[in-house]
Amino acid sequence: MPDLELAVLRLPQPAHSISESLRTSLRDAKDAVESLPTISPRVKMWYYTQIDDPCLLYIMAGWPSARSHYEDWIQTPQNQAGMQVITEAGVKLVELVHIGGVTMEDFPCDAPVISVASYFVKEDRRGEFERTLRVIKNGVDKGSWREGAACGGWTVEEKEGEDPCWVAFSDWESKEEHDNSAETDESKRSEGTREWISPSNVAHIQGIVF
């Protein structure tokens, strides 16, 4: 099953202000991942910055599996050397997870703004949560969002003591459009789930090229 990498890095400065050497390192990493000879079809990788905190850099990449990501890239000497360079430049890893069943074809990679929402769902309510999402998405695709804009999945990694986490991605024209959508009928349908879903953590990101 394909898994979507979601990594978050904290940069020493806002993404548009980082040093040329750090830009080169990030560009080289993307080129290396997309040229891996051991994976077919080739991996696609994208960088994004968070609108509310431009020091946060999001990495999205589509892998055949989370295991492939670890074995074909993370553990390689090339990646380890690159990580050492960016760590010495002041970059810190904030988070690394994989979203099960989501491909780069599903992901709205070229959207003007993408919302990233994490929902922690009680274990015994997984099925109900997924059914609720299908109802919402059916309404969304026919309504205010562009068709195919919403996708998501459960994180492959499960942390001890935490409820299962569903990460949802949605395509927007602007952050304000998403903020205003809280009043739509689609959003109101989810109100009944609040007793068994922890409040979501929502970020808004935009693509960046180094």
C-alpha cells in the first residue's frame, strides 16, 4: 500500500530567507529522492511552508510504503550526510509520519493553499469516523470545494498513549476561504462527532521551490 510522507522541519529563518547553501542542500535532497534507482515509478517530493509560521517547512513525498522510505532513503549514507549538513545549519526535525493509502495523485500538490488537519479518534469509533468523512466529502465534492480536493488517511505510526490519528488534506484558494467554510452545511454535519474526536490541529501550507 502506498504511504505519503509528511515531515515537518523547523528552519532557522523563514523559508524565503534561508541561506543559499541551505537552499542548495534542500534542492539536492529533492533531486536525490526523485532519482532513486531502486523505486519505480519514481518518487515525487514537494516542499511547502506554513502560512502562519514560515519557519516550518513541510515535506510531502509519495512512497511505495513507509518501509521503502526508511530502507531506500532514510538509512542511506547519502541521506545521513545530507541530514548532518542541514542539522549543522540549524534545521530541526519536528515530526515525521506516513499517511497510509494516500498517493501524490490523491494529494492536491499544486493547490494555492492546502489545509493539513490531524484528528485523534477513539479506537472504537474508527469506522463511524470514516463513514462520517465519506458523507462530508460527498457533499464537499459537489459543493464549495473543487472536485477531488479532500483526501486523507490514518497515520502508519501509532504512538503509545495516543488515539489513532487521521490526517486530512484539503485544497483551497486561500486560508480565508477555509476559515469561512466553518459556517457551511458540510462543516455543521461533523458537529455530532466532537464527543469522540479530539480537537483538530489545522495548518495551512503553500508550495515553495528552492
